[in-house]
Amino acid sequence: MQLIDGKIISEQIKAEIAKEVEEIVKKGGKKPHLAAILVGNDGASETYVAHKVKDCAQVGFTSTLLRFDNSISEEELINEIKKVNANPDIDGLIVQLPVPKHISDNKIIEAIDPAKDVDGFHPINVGRMVIGLPAYVSATPAGIIELLRRYKVPTAGKNCVVIGRSNIVGKPISNLLIQKADVGDATVTICHSRTENLKEVCSKADIIIAALGRAEFVTADMVKEGAVVIDVGITRVESQTTKSGFKLIGDVKFDEVAPKCSFITPVPGGVGPMTRVALLQNTLLASKKVIYK
Ligand code: NAD
């Protein structure tokens, strides 16, 4: 069994990005600039945005955090997004989701200029990704593909089962794995809450991507000998043994599944750090105008 270490790979990628930024600046270019919009003061969102700002600093990007009160209207927020769209100094824009209930997630996503949509959530980027055009690919699926690439996990012709059909993980990773690409050409089955015989479907998989958000759902009897298991799930549970008072549990019962696997990602330290670094990769692409010239 080989552990797929997202922490090490993400540090390598951050070092590569930092080096590239240094060279850009040396040649008189501008540092990549990410703007993040945060509405309200939800604890988890605050943490995620703080991580993104810290990651930017670590690789030498400029970041701007724009905070708005929970009471901001949808129209006002869209106007703020338009201002960032029009600001030539800002390369990438993310709006930390979820936004308050009186604001439509979809309207907010659609207000972002696709050329600055480094989260890859805009329908134009999603559509371009599906038909194989250059696009910003959302961070978690992009991070998973990068892990498979760097660990040289074979995917062509493999039977891959994705558990979960969300817009941010299940659907995009399924689409990427069927593309004609160096990491792709897989035969993909997408499972969800209404799938019948899930255990039987999973037990035939060469690769399982678990993204359903149910702690330790995937057990050893669902996994065939030699399978590759990518655990996307994060469930926060209280813990007496950690300083913070909680710990993160994946969708896979790691201790019993790992011995059967050829490759497996841990939680934490697998897909999570790769998700963070993928946003930096997209922001660098945005600053270099690689996807939208
Ligand atoms: P979601 O709630 O939007 O989607 C969950 C999906 O799982 C749904 O499509 C649902 O049909 C399916 N599902 C639920 N119960 C099921 C069951 N019993 N059997 C089969 N399918 C079932 O979740 P999401 O946003 O895709 O996130 C999934 C998990 O991944 C969560 O734990 C989330 O915290 C985590 N996540 C991690 C990262 C990361 O960086 N590691 C990024 C995004 C999401």
C-alpha cells in the first residue's frame, strides 16, 4: 500500500509556484492577485478564507479580502463583484460560499467574470471543462487529478466509481476522469444517495473516489484488493485527544481499507491540501492569461 501524501505534493507545488512568481517579479511583472469576498461571519467560512489569504502570502501573491455584512443585498453584492471584474489589477476572484439565504449562490457565481473565476464554478468554465476546452477547473477535482498524476496512478481503461454527485466534487471529477487526457480515459460510474447495490458497485472498482460526506462510510468489504481509494470527505467531530477539541474524519474507514489498497489518501493530509493549492494554480493561470487570452 502506498500512501498518497497531499501535504508533501502541495508543498512541492507551492514551492514551484513561489519560484515562478519570483521570476515574474524579477522580469518586472506583476504579482498574481486574488480577491476573496466573504459575506457575514460564519466560523468555517472565516477559517477557509483565512487559509486562502495565508496561502497567497506563502507563494508571493497579493490578496485582497473584501468583507461584507450579512445584511448586504443580492444586488449590492453583484455590484461589488462587477467592481472586481472591472479592476485590471485583480486576476482572480472567489466568493466564499455559502452566501446568506437571501442571496442566490447561482446568481453570484454567474456575476463573476469567467476569466477571473478561479474557483471554476461559473457555468462557462464548467461547460468548457466538460467539452475539453481550456477552463478553470474547480479546486477539489483539480487537486485529485494532480495527485493521481504525480503518483503516476494508472487511470486509462480503469473502472472508477465516484460516490457523490455534487457540482463541486462528484460531477466535475467524473467528467475529468472520462476525458481523453494523461489522467483520464477511465470508465466512470457515478453513485449517489439513490444508487442501489452501492457495495456491489464499489467492490468492482479499480478506483474509488469517496465524496459523500459521511464519516467512515466506505468499509473494507466494499473495496477490492489492490484498489486505489481517494477520500474527499471531511466530517468534523469532537475529540478529547486534540488541542483544538475536534478532529477531521474522512468518508473511508482508513484502518481497515488501507491494507487492501494499492494507493490511498489519508484524511487529513490527502485531498484537502491539494484543494488549497489548486486555487493558487488557477490564480497563477489567471495572472498569466493562459485560459482566456
Ligand atoms: P454534497 O453534500 O453536496 O454531496 C454529497 C453527495 O453524496 C450527494 O450527491 C449525495 O447524493 C451523495 N450521497 C449522500 N449520501 C449517500 C449515500 N449514503 N450513498 C451514496 N451517495 C450518497 O457534498 P460535497 O460538497 O460534494 O462534499 C462531499 C464531502 O467532501 C464533504 O464531506 C465535504 O466536506 C468534503 N469536501 C472536501 C473537500 C476537500 O478539500 N477535501 C472539498 C470539498 C468537499
